[in-house]
Amino acid sequence: MKVDILTLFPNMFFSPFQESILGKAIQKGLIEIRITNIRDFSLDKHQVVDDTPYGGGQGMVMKVEPISRAIEWARSEDSSAWTIYLTPQGRPFDQEKARDLSSRSHLIVLCGRYEGVDERVREMFIDEEISIGDYVLTGGELAAMVMIDAVSRLLPGVLGSDQSAEDDSFTNALLEYPQYTRPFDFMGRCVPEVLLSGNHAAISLWRRKEALRRTSVRRPDLLAKAKLTRKDEELLEGIRQGGDGI
Ligand code: 4GX
């Protein structure tokens, strides 16, 4: 997958994309990320990229011309490119959207600053507006990193064979069960005995029950959407009856 990032702050991206899993995926050529400074596309002698809003009001608006040139350049000779603008006004990003985007061969991601971009950028050059959540960031850069990280790990070969992209929360609609590693006893708090039993059926059942318990307590909205088996319903009934506490 090719990813073009258009930003006024290119340096923000360097370390996050060089580390760990994403860094290796880039080295292996599974993802090709190109970071471009929108300022390079200003023809103005002072390389101006923003201006005051028509109608007045506080702050600055990103000008249409440099952005349009940057997008046209990134898109050149690739009609399949999909152009995204990150904004709190976009459609909420989720795992399904990550999966959908992971099937595209070329993403162009526009990061806005200040009071956002001139409306004509959105109308003329943007295919999709996405929000990573209902809060306000200082710019679209961190949102772009979040989105690209979630999309990248779904690409074939990016995760190691011992890590599965599909085996996680949201893919199966439940939160994950608790994990433990050594030591067995930490300040008197011990690992649940079943995990040491070697009884794989019992372990699977315990994990499913804990996933259901967590989801019902923390995210009842997810539980309502989940496809539950009759056994799941039984486990939930057991959880509601208590005895082993919530
Ligand atoms: N999920 N931001 C965009 C500039 C801006 C301001 C006003 C449009 C209107 C965000 C988010 C986010 C901060 C990116 C403001 N654009 N992006 N930026 N939440 O908060 O994606």
C-alpha cells in the first residue's frame, strides 16, 4: 500500500513510522509512506499557506491553492488514489473502516491545522472525511498516525505469524480476556489457577467468560451488537447470577 501524507509538520511523522512493527513493514516494502510538506506547494514568495477567514472570526484557514496542488501532485498518474481529510466533522473511524481502507492501494491523507481547510478543498478534492473520535486535537497529524497504524497492521505480512490481526477485539465484537505472565504471585495477587491447569477446554471457556464479563460491564453497546452463541448466553447468565463476582 502507498500512503501519501500532506502536512505542515512533516517532522511529527518521522519517529512513529520508524519504530517497531510499522518501521519493519516499511523496510520490507509492505507499506510505502511519503510525507510531503504542503508549504512546498505554495507559489507565493513567502510560502504562505493560510489566511484569515472571509466573514471574520478568530484563527486562520488553510488556503485552497497549495493543498490542491499537493493533492494533484500526489494523485498524478494514479486515478485509484483515495483522498481522506481528518476532521472531527468526519465519519467516526472504527475497525470496519480500517479493514475497508486496508484494501486500497493508495491513500492520500490530508492533515489540517488552525481552523481547518477552505471548504472548496473538501468539495473538490476529498473523497472521505474521517474523525478518530469526539475530541479536538491541535491538528490532523496525530489522527493520521492513529488511522494509518490501525490500517497498516491489517496488511498481509505486517504482523508476525504469532500475532493475528483478526483475533482481536472488535473483529469478534467482544473486548479481550485478561492476560497474565510470570510471576505467578505478585504481592499476594495470584494468576487464576485455571490458566496453569493445562486443560485447554477449561482455559478457552474461562477466557470466553471473562471476555463476556468485561464487555457486559465496560461496553454493553458492543455486547448488544455481538453475535452470541447459546453457550455465550449461558455464560452471561452465570455472570449475572454472580457467585464469581463482576
Ligand atoms: N479526528 N483535528 C483537524 C483542523 C480542523 C479544524 C476545524 C476542520 C475543522 C481530528 C479528530 C481533530 C483537529 C484535525 C482540528 N479541521 N481529526 N483539525 N478528532 O481533532 O480527526
